[in-house]
Amino acid sequence: MKYEPETVAAAAVVIAALGALPGAAVEIPADLAAAALEQPLIAPAGPRGPKPTDLMDLWNSKKDDRLPRCCAMTAKRRKHCTARLREFPRKEDWGNFLAAINTNPWALGENPSPAYPNWRADFDWFIRPGSIVRHLEGRFSAAPAAPKNTREVYTDDLDRR
């Protein structure tokens, strides 16, 4: 009897799994078992999510020209990318986040703070644990921040000093 390739592959997996379990048994037709044993055991193919290099390629191809390129996928960056992609595997989320960065004056370094006058977003900031979360929660927008000190100062209070 001729079997579909998926059936033969499934039988090979079952046979391999049963070989690791002493005393386990299952009835598989002899011709199917023979066909399964002839096939090399390969991990089942399935949908794969984005890889760390996909994030690097996205950054380098879609970032604003004012932002620095990512030139190397170091071990530390790979670890961070893998963790972020495990948490947020959708490429659309990362593309939307990068589009938001490209339109945000703060991320582009146009609104520097006194403590960090030359800061701008880079790939390492892009893959930090909290960065994409802020974007997905809507806390990262191009709107200017409110002044830090909104207290009114009265001139007569100043005159008393």
C-alpha cells in the first residue's frame, strides 16, 4: 500500500518516540513501519517566527537616516532580540514601532535633555525590554511632553525675596 509522505513522516516520529519508552507498543502496519524506517528522521517543519537578524534588517532598511545603522549582530544583541521576539513575534508590531520612532522628535534626537544632549534612538534601544511595550501601550507618540514644572510663579512672591 502507498502512503502519503506526511503519514510516513508521522509514523517515523511515533516509532522514534516509542523507541525511547521501554515497554511501549503501538500497532503500525508492517509496510508503513518499513517505509517510516527508511525515511531520515527530520524535525517537523512548521511556521517559524522572525529571527534576530530580521530585526536588524528591519532597523537598517526602514530607520530614519538620522539614526545609526546596526553593523553587527553581537551575542548580546542576539540574546536580546531572541527574548523580544519570543514576547512580541509579530513583524507588523516591530514595523509600526519603527515607523513611530521615525516620526518622534525625541527618538530622532531633536529634543535633547541636558543630561544626554547627543542621545537618539539606536538598535540597542530598539530591542530593550521596555521600548516596544511603551509603543504598544500607546505611551510613545510624537506629541511633545508636558513641561516638567507647571507651577505658576507670581511676581509678587519674587519681589518679596
